[in-house]
Amino acid sequence: MWSTILAGFIVRPWARWAAGVVLAALTVALFILNLRRAGERAGRAAGRLATLERDNVVQRQMLDEASRRPRNRNDLIDRLRDGEF
């Protein structure tokens, strides 16, 4: 029953034209939604990159400071007496 109704509908030229327009509109809508999703993904990736760069700078500063720390208690006492701390 549904097949005869659908077949009768598709036979008409205006129905084929309408189906083509609907398919074209659906294609454009899906393309735009995909572009939006890709843009959101790119934005999140840029945010993660900025966070990673900031974290790397902080970690490098921590490592630089750790390399300059006193090695033992005597070095600490010497630095405190010299006023370098």
C-alpha cells in the first residue's frame, strides 16, 4: 500500500523537483553543521595548546629555580650569611 502511494508520488515531476530541493537543503544544512563542529573542535584544540604552553613555561621556571637551589645545609647557611636568599 505504501509503495503504491510512494510510487504514485514520485512519478509526478513536481514531487521529484521537491525531493531534489529537500535533499539539497539537507546537504547544505549538514555541511554547515559539520563546519560548526569542526570550528568548535579547532577552538578547543587551540585552548589546550595555550594551556600546554603556559604549563611548560611554568615547569621550565620551576626547573631553573630548582637547579639554583642550595645542595646541602652548608650551602644554605653560606647563602643565608651572604644575604643571597
